[in-house]
Amino acid sequence: MRFKRVLILAALVLIASTFIYTAINAQKTAGGVAVHPSNFDITATPNQNSTGTITVDNLTDQTIQIAVDVRNFTAQGEEGSVNLTKEDTTYSLAKWIKVTPATVAIKAHGNQDFTFIIEVPKNAEPGGHFGSVVFATVPPSNLKGTGASLSQEVASLILFKIPGDTKEEAVLESFTTDKQFYEFGPVTFDTRVKNEGKVHIAPAGSIVVKGWFGQKFIVPLEMRNVLPDSVRKIPTTLKNKFLYGNFTATLIATYGTKGQQLYSSTQFSAFPVRYGIAVLVILIILILARKRIGKSIRVLLTGK
């Protein structure tokens, strides 16, 4: 009976070890590919060609085949996501982009440089144009089953600007805190910028926070691109934990080639309630026990 139990235990250990080994090896080959740089910001005049280099890293233990595609992109939502599309858009760029090589095999843990060239036509419209270079893994031809259709895509975004008579205009949709009252920090500010122009912008500035008791904090606004005809939410965090009193936060930012200004303010309050209650309870105890405490002190000092 004991020997049978030992056999069953050994079998379970062997099965568990097999699963662990398979999981470890699966993790080693599940890294996929990485691309850098992830984006470009380029300015060029009509009839002027621009070039750049993108590196793709193979993070797996196997040789992978990469196929290159070019697409346009538009903003998707307010968090900075983009929608890659083969369709023409208002600000198309893909039709001007050429990439070499078009396909290549990258060895395990190796990398490959890809060169792109943007050929700007003479009649190109001033303003922003947005495209991407997309790198897709090509599954092996001998792969069977549902896995035959699996492919991973990574992209490098190109924000392209042609100088000239173009519209640069943005409005501040809102500037708020995530709460009106805080017991403890941090405090998160949400700045929502709408780009009503024809070229991408990246507002730069800071949020100045002032309290009724003389406190002052300056929090830099993170620079994030806002595409035309879109709204971008830019979160900013005041990391201080202990705050007390009423506060006014003022956003001062600029954008565009002429330094146009975005300005707004909001208010919030903060107080460490639990700490305040603890201090209040201690004070009440001291007040109620002041006679007994005073008598104890006299006994210690006089012995009577």
C-alpha cells in the first residue's frame, strides 16, 4: 500500500515538473518583437525628402519573419491611443512613405534596421500629416491549426509637419481634479485639450498650486501630442501626501509656433481627517484629566 502511494506521488511530481518546464519555455518564446524609436516628429518643406531609421528587436528564441506595411493613423479616444488604417485620411502620410527592406528574417535575439524615406510632393498641403511604419510577424507556413493565423504587429508613428500658412488653434475643454476633497494626497489633475488646428501640438507649462496657509507647489505639465480634430487628456499628479486647507490650482501652458496660451484654474480642499480626530481625542482626554495630571505633577515635585 505504501509503495503504491509512493508511485502515485512520483507520478504527480513528474506531471507538475512537465507543466513547469513547458511554462518556462513558453515564457522564453513569448516575448515577441520590439520597435524603437516608437515615434518621429519631422518637419520638412514640399519637394524635400526626409529619411529615418527604425530598429526592430527579436525578443524570442526563434528566427522570425517580418513584413513591413505603411498606414495612416488618427487619434482614438482621449488617452493617446491611435487607429491605424490603410484608408486615406484628412491628414494622410502613408502614400509618401517608402521602407526598405520590405521583408526580412531576424535571428533569435537579433535586430534589424529599416530605413524609411518620405517623399514630399511639390503641391503638398501645409500642416500636419500622420503615418506609421508597421512591422508584422509572418507565421511559419508549416504552422497548423488556429495558430496559423496569429501574427503580432508593432508600429513606429511618424508625425510630419509641413510649414506654411496653416491653422494653429487649441482650446482648453476642461481642467479639473479627480475629487473636490482629499484626506490625503496625491492629487490628480486632468487637463483636456482640444486641437482645432491643422497641425499637431504639444502644450508645455505647469500647474501652480497655492494654499490658504502659504503653501505653494509647482507641478510640470507632461508634454503630450494632441492631433488635429481630437481631444487629449493630460493627467498630472501633485504627489504630496499631507495637505491641509483650501487650495487653488492654476494651469498656465503654451503651444504652437507663436506661444499661444492656455489658462484655467480650479479649487479643492484637503485635510487629514483621521489624524485630526486622533489629535482631537488626545486634547479632550488631556482637558478632562488636567486636574489629575496637575495633582500628579505636584506630588512628583513636592512629594505631597
